[in-house]
Amino acid sequence: MRCKILQKLSRYRIKAVTLLFLVGFLTYSVYISVANYDVNAINDETLSSDKLATSHLHEITKEGKTSATKYDSDSILHNKEQRIQRQHEFWDKIFTLYDENGMNFKDSPSNLIELVEKSDESRTKKALLSRAKMSDETVLELKKRHARVMEKLPDEMPDFTYKKDTTGIVFIGGEKFSWLTYLAILALRETGTKLPVEVIMPRKKDYEQEKQFCDSMLRELDAQCVMVPDMFGDSVMKKRSFHSYQFKSIALAISSFQHILLLDSDNMIVSIPDLVFQSSLYKESGMITWPDYWKRTIYPKYYEIAGIKVNERKRRRYNRFPLFAPKNSESDLEVKEGDESVPYHDLENAVPDLSTESGQLMINKGTHGKTILLSLYYNVYGPDIFYKLFSLGEQGEGDKDTFVAAAVATDQNYYQVKSFIMSPGYFDDAKVFKGVAMAQKNPLADYERFQELIIRPFEKSGKTMPVSEQIKQLEQYANDGNEKFGSHNGLPVFTIHCNYPKLDPINYMSKEDLYDPVENKLKYRLYDRMKYSKTIMNKSTIENVEVDFEYEQWLHIREALCVKKLEFEFFKNQDMERLCNFISNQVDWLAPDELV
């Protein structure tokens, strides 16, 4: 009897040990599967769970700004369908907030602000106010609506709207822009970066027409399409339609990346972006922007609408450079009452010069979520009011100033590159220069020069340099012609925004001023043999190589259309044989002498 009991106990002991082993093995397997989760596969239908994240989801409520509700992480964050549902609910609440504070005035939106003929080119408050008319009633009502939006928007983007600690590049595709985006991704990959790419497709129709582009071409380049309707949900999409400039802020809002470089589809990056994402400049600022050609022309009443108190008695900058109060004479920055000679955007709390060019923008969605959401509001009602408020009819009206304005309104940091744009181009037969692109400078090199020439001299003075002396030094850097911050200051190029004309062989052949039908090639080298030093990362090494930019682009065009014969919706029904003859002639003509 005792022996049988011992035998049973032994069997139970073996079963218990076996059971414990199985439990331990399963626990370890679950741990490994979570630890090795591919953060770049957020939209992969084969995945059934997400990486563990916070169990607090913030949602907008009608009663207040945000409420923090605790959910079971297994039932919410580990379930893709429920996560998408939460995203749809969030965006429905956001757009409902925008709707409740829209431009539904008794007057049509086009009458909210009336631009008038500019007679004063200065940038003082008086001059800027003279550029438009807006009734006090309109200003007051807009102020109320803006305040409600600011109050109700969450301070941060909810964790379920993006993947924490991910970094990537974002483009906007669809029709012609899918072709241009493909070229831009080729340029991106030539820098050696392995960062993933998301291409935002505005409509489901765009995806249906371009399945090969999304499902085949992009996959080879570690890129994927993201449909706006899928991310916003039916409730948002059925009530409204989006257009043009609005898609940049939408792209920032729906991208799965936390750290984003947003590029226009015709913008070719020529320097490794990883180094900027890894820099202290990006980590500390959370947002990097680049300048446009023009100074700020924000209508002063915008600041009243946004609740931003511009201190008209204190000057904080000269042009786009900061001024510092000497510790032995802090009153040096004071502006005398009635003195209207100081440019309005040099004053404290105003948005600094220069105007922003939004062909490229870097932003941390984790720290600048409210900036993204407010800029989305500005763009939803941009055509009605905000684009006019920010541009006052100057060139480049659109989304470009909405991002920095939103950052200032939400009191969030950013760094705008101080170097002027370089404008590649050519001289036509009449010896008239024609610009074709905007070459923006590397932000790390620009920031180092800014520190060297602007920040450190003041610190070396013991922080006692008078404001008058600071301005005297800054005057030499203000204009485009200077060699330190001017367009030809020798700093490496970061992006080349090929916006006019775009890299479109069909368009090139249609332009009589550019296309030579006899030679079947262009009449001019549009980039005038422009070469640049490209920073390339290969495995653990970084090197600089000199590249003929225009020749490189035509090589990409020929490879895609004439060698691989990729089928883009944009080139549907085109005579590809004729087009490829033209493309081949271009490549042969542009080839460096040593290759001819």
C-alpha cells in the first residue's frame, strides 16, 4: 500500500513539474513575442497584438479638456480592431470639436477678412494692419472659437494614434504625386537610410487605382501606403472632404511614426536624415522647420484671436536672429511707447522671421501632439480664414505657416534653420535666370554656425554686449548675400525641393520654352551642372560623395520607366516608347564627360 501511494505521489510530482515547465515555457514565449514585436509593422494584418503600452487612453470630452480612462491593456491595446475603433472615435471627437468651432458665420467665409492693396512694404504693426480689414465682431467670435479649441484639445496625442519610439519618413501620394514620391524614395534610399516610409493616400480610390504601386513597388523600398479614410473612419469622412494643402497636417496626424520627417513628393533628400533625428538639436527642440524666401506677414489680429499677447514694448530679435538682454542693462530690449519702427515680428511673443517653407518638416509626435492638432484645425479652415491671416496675400499662401503658428500658440519649442534657401536654376537664351528648385541647408551644420556666430559671441562678452552692438553684428548676416547665412554659404544641402518644373518627363516635353523637338531633349541643363556632397551611411561608416544632381534624377527616371518598365497610373495611356526615347537622350546628354 505504501509503495502504491509513493508511486502515485511520484506521478503527481512529475505532472506538477511538467505543468510548471509548460507554464514557464508559455510565459517565456509570450515575453519573447512581445519583446521582438516589429514596430514598423503597425498595419500588418497578420499581427494580432501590439507592443505593451500605457493603459491610460486620453479622450476629449464635452465637459472638459481631457479625461484619463483606464482600460484593460489586453482587451484594448492588444486588439488591432479595437485599437482602430479607438482611433476612429478619437478623430470623430476631434473633428466634431472643429465643426463646433468652424466658420459658420452669417457672412460667407470669403468675407471674414478682406485683403486690400498693399501700399507699405514695411513689416511694422501699422503696415501689416493696413493690408486687410476684419470687423471687431469677427475677431471676437474667432477668438472665442479658437479658445474653445485650445481648451478642448488634449495636450498630447493619445498613445494609440502612433507607435511610440518609431521613426520614419512620410510622403503624400496619389496620381502624379505617387510617381514623384517614388523618385523621392529612391533618393532617400541612396543616402543609406533604412528608415521606414509611409505614403499617405488621400482616397481609397487612389489605392484601388494604384495597387501595384502600394503593394509591389513600395514594398521593395520598405515603404507602405496608408489610406486617410482607413485612419479617420467613416464618421469623419462622410461629413467632409479634404483638399490640397490640408493633407500635410493630416499626414502628420495619422502617421504611425512618433518621430516624423514629412517631405513633399517632389522633394529629394540628399543627406542622411538619421543623424538629425539622433541629434541633441532635434531631441531638445522637438520640431525643425526651414525658411521660405519671404518675411512673416501674419496679420496682427491673429495674435488677438489666438490669445497670444505680443509684447509691443520689448524687442526680442533682429530679423531672424535673437537679441539678448545684457545682464548689466536689461532695459536695452525695451521699445519706447509710440515707437513703431521695430518690425512687428521682432517683438516678444510674435512668430519670428522668416516665413516657413513646408516642403520638409521634422516633428516629434510625442512632444508636439497639440501643435499637430492645432495646425490641423488651422488647415481645415485654412481656405476660409487662416491662410489669409498668415499670408496677407503674399506668395506661397497655404499650409506653410500653420505649423510654426500652432507651435507658438501652444508654447512648444522648435528650431527654424537660419540659412537662406539656395535656388538652383539656369539662364535661358535671353540670359534670364530661371529658378527650378529650393535647396535647403542641413540643420545640424546650420545650428552649429548659429551657435558659433550668434550665441557664443554674446556669452564670451560675459553676457554684457549692448543690444546696439548685437544689432550691428547681426546686420551683416540679415541679407541673402552674406557668406555665413546666405544662400551660398557653403553649408551642405539637406533637401532639394524640385517644385517648378517637377520631375515629370511628360510635362517637360509639353513646354516649348524647355523642350527641343529636333534633338528630342531639353534645351538647358535645368540645374546647371549642380553638384552636391551627399552624406551616405553604409553599415557602420559614413562618407561624403560628390553627385551630379540632375543626372542622378534622370538615371532614376530611366531605370523606373524604361528599364524596369514600372506601370504608374500617372503614365497610363502614354506613348512610353516615345517617352523613353526622350528620357534616354536626356541621360546621354547629361552624362559626365568621363562616362561618355
